[in-house]
Amino acid sequence: MADVAQSDGARPLRADARLNRSRILDAARDAFVERGPSVPLDEIARRAGTGIATLYRRFPDREALMRAVVLDALARTAEAARRAAQEVSDPFAALVRYMHSALDIRTGAVIPALLDEISIDDDEMTRARNDGSDVLEGLIDAAHRAGTLRKDVTFADIGLVIVRMSRPLPGPFSDDLNASLGHRHLDLVVQGLRTRPGRPAKIGGPALSLADLQRLSPTSPRRVSRRT
């Protein structure tokens, strides 16, 4: 999958350096989700199978690491959406594939965990967020046009379902069991997204759009959806 910032300055990273960077980002993402933004960096290095010096060579401080984790998650999620659109001919199936990929990437868990620690409203973050939003909107629009996704299902419904399913369960659930249950529960939710013959049951609560989410965000989005 796509990984952001694959170079230091103008020089591309060597294969071993890319691997170390990817391991650190994955380990940091999981540690931040499970233990919060103050998890010791030594613990992240241990999970990644690298030394703390290697971590600091790639990321000079905690904020730089948190920022890189979020950018990496956004880039990988956008790439997952693009691949689903390109590789799955059925629009509803493509949307479902994207949602399951997003659970694996854990974007919906790590961004809320770090939201109070870093800004997600600078130019680079805004571009990354908009990139993923544009592709997801395309998946949703295609499924609506095909008549297989309920017309009252919005961008926010899809995004917030992913966030809810991404969060670890409380109690003695292993990482593998948490992940498996997330996918199982997403499959259950997906059954409510598909159109059915006859009149669909009414969905209660507000039908939020992407623009509504942006207005509710603690940041100040620089751009709203083309659909508003």
C-alpha cells in the first residue's frame, strides 16, 4: 500500500530504511490506538523490532511521528478506495471492500486518538484528507447510481460507521479477536446499507453530509465538497 514520505529530503530511502520506517509507522499506529498518544517511544521501537536510535533517525520527536502516522493512514486509505474502485466492478461491493480495508488500516481509530495532539488542518493534511474524501464520495455516488446503496445513506454514515467499528473493544479482547469482530460487525451493518425491494425502513437521526462533518470538525477546513 501507499506510504507517505518515502524519502529523506531529495534522496529516496533504501529498501531497508523503507522497511524500518513502515514497521515503525505500523507499530506506532497500533500503540497510539491501544495506549494513547503518550505511549513511550521505547515501546514503539520495541514493537517495531528496531532500536530507539533508528526511530529518532526517521522521526525527530513524538509530534513528527504522530503526524507521519496520520498522513500514512490517510494515504493508505485513499489508495484502498482507488483500488476498490478500479478492481471491483460492482459499486456496492467496491464500497464494502473499501470499508473492510479501512478497518485494517485503522484510520478511524488512530486519528481520533491523536486529534488533540496534532493539527490536521495545514495544507499537507488538508490535501491528504480531501484526497481520500474525493475517492470515497465517488464510491458512494457510484453505488447510489447503481441503485444498490440506500439513497438515504450519506458520506458521514459510511465514515462514522468505520470509526465506530475501528475502535478497540474494552475488556480482555485480544488484538486478533478485536479485528475479527470489527469485520464481523461491519458485515452485519452492511446488510442495512443495501437497498431492498419495496419501501425501505426509515432511518432515524440526522443525515450528515461531508460538508456537515467538515463544519462539525474542531479544525477549520479550507475546502468543502464539490457537492455543496
